[in-house]
Amino acid sequence: MLDHDTYPELADGTVPTDQMTLRPQNNYTNVLVLRELQSHAVFTTNGQDADLANVAVGDERSEYSPGLMFMRKQTGSDRRFGKALQRQLGLFGEEEDECTMQVNEMCQDCPECILYGSAAGDDAISITSRVRYDTAYSLRDATVIVDEKFQNAPGGDYAKGPEATIREPDFFEPGTLFPCVVTLQDATPAELAFVLRITRKNKRYGAATSRLGRTKNHVLGMYTGSEEGAANLELTRDAIRALRDDEHTAYETTRDVTSAENVDPSLAAEHVKDAFESRIESDGLDLTRVSTETVDDLIDTATGDAFGEVLATQRERSREFLAEVTD
Ligand SMILES: [Zn+2]
């Protein structure tokens, strides 16, 4: 069973399934993730330019331009994946309409809608999301992770002015790393497991084509308590400084890190995890690391064959919860 008897470490970060509540309480579970691009990816708002920011990175007054994975690029992809997962696990009966991504036509009757929230249709209610995502910042600078691609325009005229090339959207290079936190507030253990399954199994982000945006989400740890941990930007800056200070690397400045041709994902993962935990210490946060055994066990359950039943049970509870809301 996915409850606090089986997972006592989740008692501080989740709510029991029969105590889902409309009134926000402070039960937070922070899931620490490192997203690693495994193919080229497109993250753009205007259809062409890579989404970038300018960020000061520390005591050397140095700046860099990280690539951005906006919040909605993560939630959009994860929600689509979560809804498909529910179908795959047989959550919907044969006579039932399956849930959709259409903003005002979500069913509001599945665990995904009730956890991730849904906008109000004409007579429906609006459900606030209990999962928080945050814009993610790449560890390295745009000059090494963004590839501007041009291709020659078809035609083959002799005169080739600037107009004769077509610019494709900017591509993020494979190997680009985005430290991220996904935070659940007042979620049940089963809802947490649902998010873990999505995180482990969703492999596409950004522009949705089959050959782009392949991503591996490394789950680095889980932290429960009464508050949220470090924000993505803070976490990314801290990890850059930690890579610089690591004696086993040749980086001497933060610029050496942000302009590196590549950064080893497992080394980055170690520093992202340390950075998150150092913030708990230095900022005096009320957060406790969940043991690796519990995290692994929960992921096994979430990715196992019997998870469809867990989700079906959660759906009953989610419905009761929603019925209270609408009374
Ligand atoms: Zn739904």
C-alpha cells in the first residue's frame, strides 16, 4: 500500500489519501531532478531563437547566458505524458470519454486533472495545481550549447544573397544539463508516485517531433518537510560554483565551467545534489532527505505493473475530494 505505514518517511511531505484537503497545508515533497538532453532539442518562444537569459553567477562578477527550459515546456510535456499514461494503465472504462489536453475540456475526473489542476469550463470549477515546476537554467552558456543552423534555400541561383539561406530554429546540443526541482504540495503518496513515474518515463521535451528533444530525467533525491527548497536558478548557480571548486576538475573560474565543451552528467548530478543539501543547511530549511531505499522502492512501485490499481484507487479518492469541493 502506498501509505504512511509503508513509507513513514513520507509523513512530513504528503497527506494520507483520505485527508486530501482544499485548505493548503504545508506538506511539501521536493523532487530533485537533473534533465539531460540526449538529442538536439528546440526550446523557443518565437519559433526561431533559443530561449536565453543573462545571469550573474557569483563573486567573480561573471555572467553567462544559460539556455532556458520554461516552466510550461516541462508541464506541457509531463501533463501530456501523464494523461497518456492513465490511458495506457487502463484507467478509463470503455464507455468513458478519455481526458484531453484542451484547456477548458479537461475531464476533472482523473488523478492527473485533480493533481495538476485544470481551468474552469462554463459550469466547471477551477482546480489549483498541487505540482510546481519552475523555469530551468542550463549549466553552461549559450555559446557552447546552442547551435544555429542554416540551410541553403532550394533553387540554386547563381546569385546568393543573404536571403538565399533559410534559418532553422536554434537547437540545444545533446549533453545540455538542466538542474530542476519539482515540488508537490499536499499530495498523497500515490500522487507522488505518479509524478515519479512521469519523471522517470517521459523522454521528450520541447518541440514535439520524434527525433528531437530526447531527454533523460535523473531523479537525484527527494526531500520532505514544511517548505520548498532552493529555486532552480539558485541551484544552478550553486552547482556551477561547486564544479569550479571541485579539486578533481580542471575548472578554475566559473567561466571555465559555463564554457566547457562538455560536463560529465554524473559529476554534475553529485554537485547539484550537494548544492541542494547545502542550501537546506545554510538557509535553515525544514527539509529532510528521504532515504535512497525509500526513493528506490517508491520508484519501483510507480514503474511496476501493478501501478494501474494504485492509480484507480487514487481516482476514487480524488473524486471524493472533488465532490467535497463542489458541494
Ligand atoms: Zn482528466
